[in-house]
Amino acid sequence: LTCHRDLDFSFKNKAAMTSIVQEVPTTALIPSSLFENAQAVGASWIISSALFTTYSTTKYLRYPSESDDSPRSILPRATQLTFYRFLGSLGLGLLAHPDLRVLERVQETLHLLPSFAIPAVFLFIANYTNSISLSRIGISLTYTSKCAIPIITVLLTLLLDGKDALPKLPAMLSLVPIAFGIAAASWDHPTFEPLGLIAAFISCAAQSLLNILSKKVMTKANIPGAVAQRAMISVGLVIVSLVSVAQFATAANAKEPVKGEQHPPSLLTGAAATAYHVEYLLSFTFVKLVAPITYSTCDAIRRLGIIISGHYMFGGHPFSAMNIMGIAMALSGAAGYAMLNH
């Protein structure tokens, strides 16, 4: 987890850095001091994703359709989850503060919408297709398919920023055991389904583009990750709202009545939205503190944690020798990257 070794601040001097740190908003969910430490941000991001987000998201997507008398929704579960995640995260981003400057945050967010429009599109695609993939092929295969994110990030960084932006060759080679390690860690879950696997690969590519483009915009605008997150979530909420309207219209014009799915309980919905807010608040903060490839490497370890925690929380076959070897390989690759990229 020593991802802080590749800090990539764009500040020109110490005074500028101090100014930006002071602008980082304090929230009721995360202490402001956390945002100043890349190692703490990265560790918190990995742990919260592996435990809180994995549990709440999977429980939401797997909630039985005929479990009780809860209201039904004609929207697919993936659309529901994406909508509530974005809505809840935006609400927490605006309101979960000890001060009362809500109007100022709203104005700031509206001002930044044009700058973050393109990264926000990839944020929506990454989230929506990830939910589709999780609901169809489960945790292990979804996150196994995403083991290529660090490699895709390397290729995109080379394309967009040139070879000077890449780490040294030995550090890049350490990404290979991470990719193979994650694949081996979940090898005994071949729950193949074409649409789910395609959705996972689309999410993989969208996440890579989001990592790179969001960092570029945040660095150029010189703003904290929490502020950038609000702007991107706002655009994403508009997009998922339009998708919801289109799905409602399609269901209304269908020849056969659409029965819809049971709506999960409000407490579970709130937990999924809160977990998402914490995860992405930490994610966008972390992506500004480190280089894109370092971020993607830590993201690979985060996904490994999700596979392992999902396995224990929601069942599955016992870990095989290959699974254990894969876990060790991925962790070794991450440690190697941290040392070689120092």
C-alpha cells in the first residue's frame, strides 16, 4: 500500500500546496486530515471498497424479487442502483459538512460541470456497466476481467502523454504478475455469460479513461478530489435520469405489461449510496495525489480485496492452491511496483 511514493502534485511551491490543502472540504463522513496523506487515502479506499461497498452493492443487486410486499420498480436493478448511488452521493457531498455553505457548494459544482462533462460520461459508463456485470456474472469474474486496467492505463498514458509519463520498465513489468494474480485468485468461478462479460470489459475501459481524464482536469483546475467528485456525480445523475426516462417510456409502450422487480429496502438503498459516496470520494482524492499508473496498481489490489471479501461474505468454493498462489502473486507485484517505482 505504499502508493504514496509516486506523489504527483502539480503545485509550484509550498504556499500553493498549503492553499489547496486548506481548501479541501471537511465532511462529516471523512476527517479533513485524511486528505493530506496519500497512504491513508489509498488504504482507506481499498478497505472501504472491499468491505462496505462490496457488501451493500452485492446485497442490493441480489435482493430477491419476490421476497416481500415492497414496492416494485420497472427499472432494471442496475439502473436503480446507479441512480440511487449518484443521487445519494451528490446529496452527501453537498450537505454532509459542519458548515452551512450549501449554496456556495451548489454554485461551485454548477460552475465546474462543463470542465468535468467528459470524465463524468466515463464515470457513468464505468458504474452502469459494472452493475450490469455484477448482476449477471458475479463478483469474481467481473473483477477478474478488470485486471487489465493497469495495462490499459499504461497504453492510454503512452498515447495521451507520451513515453516520458511512464514509469521505468522494471516497474511496468511488475504489473504483469498483478494481472495474472487476480485472474488466478478467482479462477474457480467461471460463471461465463456473454452480456455480463462484455459489460465488464466496457467498464474496464471506461474506468481507465476516467482515471486519466479526471486527474488531468483536477490538476488543471487545481481543485480537491471531493469537489471534482460532486461535479462528475452531478453530470452522471443527469445521464442516468435520462436513461431511466427512456426505460420507463419503453416499458409503457411494451405490448406485454412489465411486472418489474421488488424494490430493495430503504436502509439497504441508503447503505449502498453511502458506501459509494465514501469509496468515490476517496478514489477521486487519491487519483489526484498519485500518478495514473500508481492509482491503477492500487486499484488492482483493491479489486483483489473485493474478490476475497466477496468470496467470504457471499459464499463460493474454498480457495484452491491456485487461488492462494494468485493472491500472493498480486500482492508481490504491487510491492514490486512500489519499490521499483521509488
